Amino acid sequence: MKDEDFMRAALEQARLAGSCDEVPVGAVVVCDGEIVGRGFNQPIGRHDPTAHAEVMALRDAAARLGNYRLPGCELFVTLEPCTMCCGAIMHARIARVVFGARDPKTGVAGSVLDLFAESRLNHHAGVVGGVLAEECGGLLSSFFAARRGRTLVA
């Protein structure tokens, strides 16, 4: 499978988040070409500020693989990770992060900061941004436009 195929799986998770009235961000963890973890944003429903899509997918993958370390795994997420998620990704030892839309307000994979490139930190994942960015960003834009009580014209 290609990066776009795994990002489409992450988009499915993002749509689940949106259907729960959560910000539509989704993530999947891939190991040896297979999805081993899935997650979507759930901080509102779970009353848990750490229940971001990436963290939920990492938890799922760790439980399935029986290890809190996920070396050699890749994380696909529809939105550029925040600081908290970047820390979790590093602690899990994810090898590669692929994200869709950039987050100019809280993204730390190149937008606001680039924590994955910070030489003083002990783990560095490869990062690819912009995979299906238009679709990922459009899902978020539509969600927030609906929340503001207006719709976007395509």
C-alpha cells in the first residue's frame, strides 16, 4: 500500500471523530505494511485532554503488539501533530510520521516548530507532510465552518 492508502484509512478515523462531534482528526499506526492501530480525536467524549487521534492510535497499536515501544512502525495522521502528540510519538519510537494538513497554530512537525528535527532530543522520526492535504484540510475546514453556522461553497 502507498502513503495515500494509509492516509485514507486515517481519514476514515477522522470522519468517525466528526460523527461524534469531535474535531475530525484520525490516525493509524502501520507495521510491516499492516494497520495495527487506529484512533480518532476523543477528548470531549472521554473528558480526556490527551485523547488525541495520535495517542489513541498509539495506545491501540501498543496493546495489539504487546509493547509500549513501536520501533519500525509508521504513524499516519490527518493533521500535523501537536507538542503532546510529538512527545508520545518519540517515546513510542515511531520510525516515520506522515501527516496530511499542516497546523499553523500548534503543529510541531515544521509549522510552528520542528521537534522531530531537534538535535537535542533522543529520538528522531522521519517526517512527510502534505499527503492528501487538501482532503484532510477540507474535512477540518468544513467541520469548523459548520460549527460557526455557515457552510463552505466548493
